[in-house]
Amino acid sequence: MIWHVGGEDVHMRLPLLRSLRGLGYRVGAVGSGDGRAFAADDIPYYNYPLNRWISPFADRRSTFQLRRLIESERPDVVHAFDTKPSFLAPAAAAGLAVAVRTITGMGYVFSSQTPLAAALRPVYRQRQRQAGHESAVTIFQNQDDYDYFIRHRIVAEESAALVRSSGVDCAELLSRCPDESGRAALRARLATGNEPVVTMVARMVATKGVRQFLGAARRVRASGIAARFLLAGPLASEGKQAVRREEFEAYGDDVTYLGPCDDVPALLSVSDLFVLPTYYREGVPRVLLEAGAIGLPLITTDMPGCRDVVRHKENGLLVRPRDEASLVTAITQMLSLDESTRRRMGNASRRRVHENFELRQVAAAYAAIYDRSLSLHGVRK
């Protein structure tokens, strides 16, 4: 039995769990959110409490609850995703199951420039070092994070692996795109007219580059370039990092805020350019892979994970993080290209995602890691 352990968004692992089950593994999930999404696939789901913020008492409670679940259900592999679970799950699994963890980026501590974030970095490294000792394998989603952990001796090279992203099912994404008449109807509903559509999809937090997108949209349109800018994603509650509704409503003449998007492939299918000016240290942003799989040229920041997806001037453009002027230049440059050139770059995005980030490739890589780890511990899958 393979367990994937995460937070409230552990349902994002469903496609990977389905693929692993198709390879012959028994699978289950553990998270802090609603588990209804797993019921439809008949995948066992277990709930545990998880506090995303700094709280030693809450962390001890989470570890205790996880360990009770592991003792009761006896999974063979406990595979943790995300920062907090990757600290807690290996300790909870000690002596009971093989612990594997995936580092899905470096998060707030390495994204923020605040004194608090700087002060927390040594603590982060020590916590990761301890969790690394408790894990059979630590998996990284991009080369930069892998290199950082090896360079700082946080994990040993022999217990580290690189598996780029959590994978996307390209065929499934394309199957969810509307046909030509459906796209025309959606464009009409969004009132895009014949102008090129520039889209960003993200949570409404500053570190995703939302404010840079808003400012760049206004400056591009003020320069006389005809384009429609669409912004989609849920509002957030991360304190000072949250971008409030009134902020982007102030850009209403230049940017259309669509709110949470239930059908991202459909929205991407009526877009001409996808932009993600994030400066958050993610593993590999899934939405970049989705936009690439659908065949869009991409603009994103020269950040770990992002530059794994975008090859500058091949399938998109890389811009400096936190730099609105750099983003304005890139959007202007991309919109000045003729449609056939943008289409060629979009096709390059599709090829890159298909060749490097396809879900079945990721599932096979994880399967090999599980088999090797289980074999070393004398357990069959």
C-alpha cells in the first residue's frame, strides 16, 4: 500500500494515484481537507489535523495522529508532499513504514525577502536535514532545489532523486477543451472580441506575481496595444500576502477578474498567451504545464521550476522576478509577433510538456523509487 500524505489540497495527487494504481499498486491518501474527491475513485482517504503555520504544539499533534493512522492501517510506503507534511510524515512513519518525501519547492522561507524569512532559513535547513535522515528517499521536482540540498549537505546524494513535477495527463487536458463552437461561445461570454487574450491563473497572493500582472496589463494597454487580460483564481487569506478584491477591481478597465475557475482547460483554450510572473519558490507550477500542454506560448519568471518548463525564446520568455517593467517588455514583445510565430512557440510548449512532464513518465519514475526502496527494506509491492 502506497500512501500519499499532504495538506488540504492532497486531492491534487489523484491523477498520480490513479496512474500508480494502474501500475498495480494499492494506494491511499491522507490529508487535512475534504476527502470526497477520493470516494469516486474508491481510494481510501484518511484525515488528520494540519496547521500550515509555525506551531510546535500543532505539529506534535499532527505527527501523533499520523502515527496512529500508520499503526492502524500499516501502509508500506508513506510518501509526503509539501513542506509541513515532508517534515512530519517521516517522523510519524519511523519504524512502521518506508518514508519517501517530495520537495514541492522551497516555499515562503525562500520566496520572501522579510527578516523573518531570512531568520527561518537556518531552521528550515535543520528541519529538512532531520527529515532527510528519517526518509529513504527525498525527491525533488527541479534541478535548483536538488542542487541546493546536496550543496548544503541537507540530504545525501545517494538518497536524493529528481522527478520533474507531479506530471500532467496531456491527452486528458486536451479532451476537456471545447470544440470550435464552444470556444466561440466562451469568447463571446468573456467579451474578448478579436483581440489577443492574455491569461493568468493563480491564487490571489502577492508571491504569485498578481500585482505585477495587474500593473503590466495597464501599462501594455496604455501603450496602445489591443489585448484582453484575464485573471482567474481564488481569493486567498494569507494575511499580508493576500491581494484583496478591491486591488484588482481598481484595474477593472484593463483586467477582467473571473474569480475561481472550475474549468481551466476551457479558459486556456480561448487564450493566446499565458503569463505567470510568480516569485514563489515552487517545485514546478502545474498551471504552466497545463498551459503548455494545451499549446500556449508562456511568459514566466526566471525562477527554479519555472525555467524548467520555459526555454527562453523557444516556447516562451523568461522575465526577472518582481520586475513589472521586464514583464511589460515581454508581453509587448510576444504580442508584437505574428500569429504563426506564437503558434509555433505554443507547439514547442506542447512538445516540451509531453516529452518531459507527462503523467505516465512521472508515475513510472515514482514506481521505480518505491520498488527500489521496498526491496531494500524487504517488502514487496
